[in-house]
Amino acid sequence: MRSSSPKPLVGVARRTESSCGQDSPQLRRREQECWRQLGVVAMDEATKNKVEAAVLEILRGSDMESVTEYKVRKAAADRLGIDLSIPDRKLFVRGVVEEYLRSLSSQEEAEAEAEEGGAGRESKDKEQEEEEEEEDEEEGKGGGKREYDDQGDLILCRLSSKRRVTLSEFKGRSLVSIREFYVKDGKEMPSAKGISMTMEQWEAFCNAVPAIEDAIKKLEDSD
């Protein structure tokens, strides 16, 4: 019975290179043995440092949208005069590239968070400034500071010692209330006597004021 002839080492090496990136220990041992028999020496630390420095320099000067690992590896090989197509060296270059991409991603995320935080603070500062300007403007129009009742509602007008017009918020809606108040435990409390209007109702009421005034005037003239 004839024994099969041994396969060429070059062929084995090529098949091993095509399997680069697989983590099988058996394939890795076969790969290393093949390259040792071909006379390829593993990179020492000094060579690895040179390759890493060259790869990083090439990456920093490249467009990340178009550059590929192959282009980076070839450029580094041409610059250093080292064959980087050997599987061990390809894996080393790939590790440097992937680590660089991870650092870029982390840096971009940190910058985005910082920018978002800065924009948020700037927006809040601007809103606060606008609110203060509006308050100053309202105070200037009214000739004095705003007045609030014991419930925190803005007093727009005092109709009498017990009746007033207030502006309040309820379930996210602004309400204009004309209501009678009473005193309890030293605090002025709103009674059930009165009416609260939404902004739409208040606007409708304001639009009807001229007609109401005309009706009142006619009624007074008829007397």
C-alpha cells in the first residue's frame, strides 16, 4: 500500500494564512510550525514596537471612512521593509488597528457627552436669563414686583379685600381665576365662590368685553 506524499509546506502555509483570525489552538500551532520551517522568525519586542508606532502614525493621518486594514498593513510594511502578510504579523497589526478604533470611539462618545452637557447647561442658563428678563419686564409694566398669594398663584388684580384675579397652573394648563378668598389659620384660602377659566375661555371673555361694556352703557342710558 502506497503512502500519501507529504503536502508542500508552502501550500500548508497558504492554507494557514487563509485561516488567519480563527482562534483554534491546533491551527495556531500548525501555523507557527509551518512558518518556523519556512525560516520565518517571530517579531521581537523592538520590532513590534516599531510596527505599532508605524501603524498608529498611518492611522492618524488616514481617512477612517476609506482606509482599510490591508492598506494600513501594506503602508507599514513598505515603510519598515518588513513582510507583514505573515499570519502572526497580520494578527498583530489587526490588534493595533482595532485598539485604535476603540480609542477613537471612546473619545468621540466622551466628546459627544461633553458637548451635550455643555449645550444643556447653556440652554438652561439661557432659559433662566429669559425668565428673569420677562420678570423684569413685567415688573416694569406693573410698576412693582409681582405678588403671589399663599398658594403660590400670581395675583393679577385685587377687586376688593376678599376678591381677586389670579393666574395659576393646574395639570399643565394655565388658569385665570376670579375668586373670593377667606382667612383660615392666618392664611388666605380660595373659596368655592368664583370661576376659573382656561386661556381659551379667558381670550373669549376678553373679546366679549367691548360688547359687555356697550350693553352696560345702554342699560345705564336707559335709566
